[in-house]
Amino acid sequence: MHKALADAGYGSRRELEEWIIAGRVSVNGMPAHVGQRVGPEDKIRLNGKLVQLKFGLRAPRVLVYHKPEGEIVSKDDPEGRPSVFAKLPRLKSGRWISIGRLDFNSCGLLLFTNDGSLANRMMHPRYEIEREYAVRVLGEATPEMLERLRKGVELEDGLASFSLILDGGGEGANHWYRVVLSEGRNREVRRMFEAVGLMVSRLMRVRYGPVHLSPRLKRGQCRDLEPGEVQELLKLLPPEQKSRFPAGYGPFADTHVGDDFDDEGETGGNRIDLAEK
């Protein structure tokens, strides 16, 4: 059941397990339990509200959004700041879940999906999906600084390193770099540069896995990924995840169908509050 709810975009599997244990989910009027199987004939309620689930296999929907600076990746903000979710198209069912986050002052590529399981796999550090950034810093890194960033700098939450650093040239007192890493901790890119004595003045994500930020996609605009682009995303996932999707999605789709964390502050704001349901 928690898998079906996650696939429909109601949150991550881990969150749904916690909500089931907390008694927020019921099946046919009875408290649900973790691992419970459900079908089309069952009536599932979240916080007392009936949820409609589709049990047929379908491809996940994935959206790419060009986030401008000055927007938060959260549905609710006590300060009333603009939210990226206000710019996304409405879904007939489920909710958009962000695959990673960018902080208020960062910009660039954001991915969203209506599939909670896909979002979790894309964000999990176990799968080492690359994120690429264009970074502008005040000053210029010395060869010693660049070597430290490649080998790893010690942050308060552990060692962090870039798998690739490219010099992007300078403009006045600023200097640009292109960096790649395969995980996403809270404000990780900024903290890494700060660890070697450089302050980030601008940060833009330009790639997440195989998805690049197109120069044709203006700030504040979004588009659906084409089927071929979704297929490229699914190729990054382990076999058990790939087998969930219908034929034409992922390299194992023609054989059989079987049965959080990111850049710049991925600490829960992209999750869905079922109290809204």
C-alpha cells in the first residue's frame, strides 16, 4: 500500500510508512498496517479523506523547471516567499514531488515527478547520480584549493569532493567554475568552496543526471520530459525499479514487469503534507 501511495505522488515510502504507523491511513475503515496489500476495490483514506489510486502500470511524468533566484522549493513558507510549486501545471491526481532542491538564492534546473518512488531513487546517494553546477566565486581558486576540492574537504557532516572541476574564466573580481558531484547534502556546493576560503556569489544547476538545462527554457518556465528523456532517467535506476514501468521505459522493459537528500538544502521541504489532502 505505501508503495502505491508513493507511486501516486503522496510522499516517499519512508514517510508513508511513518504515517501508517501513526494511524493516519485506513483501509476499508480499519487502521492500515505497513506492507498491507490493497487493490482497486479497497477504500483508502489519508487523514480521513478518500484517496483514489490507479493500479494500472503507467509511465511516470517528469517535469523540468528553470528556477529563478528568489523562489523556495516548498509548498508552505512562514515568510510568504514565492514557491516554485505555484508555477507548475495542475495534476488531476497526486502531487508534484521535487527531485532534489535548490535554496532560495540558487537557480537553474529542477526536476519534478508525480512518482514518489522515482523521486526517492533519483535523490538517494547510493545511486550516485551526477549533478552539475555553474559556480561563481569571489576571487580565484589557487591550484592548491582546486586540488583540495578534488581530493575532498572535511565538512561538519563528512568528507565531500567534486569529481570534476573546470575553469570557466573570470569577470572582474569574480571567477566561474563548472563542478560535478554525485550526492547532494544541504548547501553542499557553497560549503565546499567556503571550506577552502572562497565565497560563492552565484550558483546555478545546469544538469541532473542526463537532463541538461536548455538555454531555450526561460526562467520560471517548465516543460515535460519527452518519453526518450524519461527512459534515460530510468536507465540510472537499479533493475528492481526499472521493472515497475511499462514497455518502452528502461532497458528491461521488454523482458518482464515485476513487482532524501540533495543539492542546496534537500531536507524535507519538497515533501507533501498529507494534511492538505
